Amino acid sequence: MLLALAGCAKRESTFQTEVLNSFTPIKSQGKSQLCWAYAMLAAIETEHIMRGDSVNLSVAYVSKMLEKEPSAPETKRGMCQTLLNIIGRYGLVPYESMRTTEVPPPKWAFMNGMQYTPQEFARSVCAPGEYVGLGSTKHSPYYEYFEPDVPDNWEHNQLLNIPSDSLLTITERAIRKGHGVAWEGDISEMGFDWKEGVARLSFISGTTTDDHCMAIVGLARDDVGERYFIMKNSWGKANAYHGLMYMHFDYFLKKTLAVFLPKEAVMASLRNEPSL
């Protein structure tokens, strides 16, 4: 039975893109555990590119600044909120200013002929409080904040708890409006297939864990009309879709820990649908 279900999960599909927002080139996190930084920076990049700005941001700078945090684990694991916290404290620089951790962090950031301190540059691409983290759990009251009890939440960050269907609706609307969104969740299910570039639920093996983070850059349907988010991964381009993945809406509903997106996108969705 399990083999049959796994086989269904790996069926081949032809995808029709409904929405594909702009994004910077696919990157590879290599052996690092910095997916949270890649995903959140990718969301910020897409947010700016869709506004007409050209922004490509340095994960290496974030990695180096994380070493200043006494509570940070040696693995350098974290949540998407960790990225927002780190750049709020230490700033940020463009990718061209620091491509690897083998060079010292620059004291200045340059873009469009302007000179910034890393802190000034960070505020120019991600204002304090610009992004909000949303999650869905039945173990806490809806529309209140809760602290995800996962090892990567070593900073004790909190998420706003909303019903899972509202989480999906807000995320879909944000993508349709061209916003950058970062996803955080569980990729331990058999239906998550990196090589095939698809994440579908075959069966649910247990509770949702905090395994991985990716950016969401689009929407698609398969050849039978099933709906998917298009994900920008940080594992390079060696899969069926050159680094992108297609996550079924059902997988998103069951295996999402958090999404991070601009607060304005959340407020706009709430205004459009007061019942959310």
C-alpha cells in the first residue's frame, strides 16, 4: 500500500504556469544549513525586483554576522525571522560586495552609485517591521502570537497564528500581487522529491517539523487541474526544473510551519476578505 501511494506521489505532470514573479538567479547553499537566509533574502529580492529595483543580496555577509551571536548554534541553523533579526542588528550588503565568507565583511555597501553603511543599506531594502511571520497551529488561539517549539527557533521568535485555509489564501494573494514570500516547513515526507521537482502528499508520517526554507515565486496547475506553488530552492539547478519546485496546495496546508511576507500584503488580504 505504501509503495502504491509513493508511486502516485511521483507521477509525472505537465505544469501550466499561472503566475511567475521575477527572482534572482538560483543559488546553492552547498553543505551549509543556511536555507533560512537564502529563502528570506530571495523573498526580499523578489519584492524589490517586482517593484522595478535591481537587488541581489549577500548570504555570506549574513553568515559572517551570525558568528557574532552568542546563542547561535554552530550549525548556523535558524528561521526566516532569524534573517530579519540579523540584518536588523548588523545590516546587509549586496551580493557583489561579499560573495563568500572567505573575504572580510565590507564596511560599505554600494548600489546605483550610492554609498551606504551595511545598516543603511539593510533599511533601504527591508525596513524594520516590513515583514510579518504567519503560522497555523490548533494548539494556540487563532489571531494571537505563539512561539514555535522547534530547535531552529533559538531566538524564541513568535508567529501570528491563523487558520490554515486563511494562511493559504493570504499567501496565494500575495504571490498574485507580485510580493516576495518565504516558506518554512517540513520536507521529510516521501512526497517531497527534489530531483523530480515536486512536493505532493502521499501520506502524512507525523507532526510537521522545521526542515527547510524556500521562497515562493509563482503559481501553477498540473495537467489535471491540481494547484501548486512554484518554489525557488537553494540547492542549485540539478533537478527537473533547474532549481524550482512545484508544491501542491495540500502539501502546503499540511506541512507549513510559517510563511514570511510583507505586512502590507497581509493587510490588503484582510481588507479584501474581512472574515479572514
